[in-house]
Amino acid sequence: MTEVLRLPHGRLTHAAAAPGWRKPALVICPGGGYGFCSIREGAPVARAFARDGIESFVLEYDCAPAPLGSMPLHTLSAAVAWVREHAARFSIDPDKIAVGGFSAGAHLAGTLAATWHREAWAAPGTDLQKHRPNAAVLCYPVVTAGAYAHRGSFEQLAGADEAQQRAFSLETLVEAAMPPTFLWHTLTDATVPVENTLLLEAALRRAGVPHELHLFPRGAHGLSLADYETSDPARGRLPDRHVNRWQALCAEWLKEL
């Protein structure tokens, strides 16, 4: 990481790709149930994408005080706008800025991807075009506030009222304006069931949003890169060369968009 930018209710750190002309960029939101930002899903992921020629940034967003409401969304919005405003400085193509995340961080990235064009979701005075993501990368995402909910994430966002939680249910927010989306999940995820991704994929198909989906037969929640650096054996997060392939597939997908 080469620099840190302070944002309202968060900070943005940077992993540089090799020098090049008009590279794609990725703003990464670590998971943590909206209660913390996982170190394992931040810097190591940014370095991996930087090695593949994608300028990468990690957003550490405030997770207090709860309920958070739209605070994390506005922080991510400001981060994307900052990257776009400084695209020339980093040799970034301003029309190739993706948002991505893991678990609750994927919910955050997906929410901006789904609502970027709606003024009601944005902070007052937001230039909607500046904070528009051109793609979304959602890794074992928290999606639904319904039967398959990771309830703790939605309680952090909206409190105990399930009607208020449903306002953040991502599969209900998808419209045709959502950018192309990359999704992956494991079928044995016991923390955020794979039905979250399946509900979102069905919504993307209905809306005609281009997307790519990868389902892996096994693996615990929170695998991150599924390599030795991001492993967490105490929680069953073991290196898996097959699941690890998601990152290379995603980098290829981003560069081909």
C-alpha cells in the first residue's frame, strides 16, 4: 500500500499496478457483517489484482454507530468519485472503475451498483455520474433480508425492525441500470447461504444485467483469496487452489469489459 486517503467515515488505501496506460480500477470493500472490516479481505486482495494490472483500492468504512443506515454507502460513493476524479494521476480509465467486496462488503458494493442512479440513496449534492461504478465484483455476498438472511448484517444496517431491513434487500433493488456483475459463492457456505447469490443472479437475469457466476462445490464462508496468505484454519478457511481461481477469472473479466 502506497498511500492513505481519509474520507468521511472511512479511509481508502491504494495498491499500485504496474505502470501502464488507462488501467481498470477496483475499489474493494472487506466483509465483517458491517461490524468490522476484515484484514484478510482487504490488502491481500488488492495486491493480487494489482499484480494482474488492475489499480486497486481498499475501503475501510466505519461500522459504528449502529444502525448504520446509508453511512457506508455514502462513504463508498465518495471513494469511487475520488478515484474517478484522480484517474489521470493513476493512469486509470475513468470509465472502468469497479466496486467489489466480500460478504457484507459485497452487499455494500452491490448496493451502490444497484442504486447509483437514484438520488434518494445518495448523499445530498452527489454527482451521480461521478460515483457510478462501471462493474461490480460480489464475493459470497450478503444479499437478502428474507428467509436466507445473514441477520446480523441487516441489524447493523437497519436495527431490529425487519421491515426497515427489507429496504436494504439487494435482490429487490436490481434494475437494468446496474452495471455488469461478477459473482461467486460456495455451495457449503454455512454463514451466508448460497441462496443469497442465487436470488441476486435471478434478479440480474430478469433485469437483463450482464453477469458472470461461479459456484464452487465446497468451502467455508470468508475464504477471501483461498490461498495460504488469507487462510484461517481455526475457522475452516483452508487454501483451495480450485476456489483460488476465482481471482484470475475475475481479473480477466474486468479487463475484457
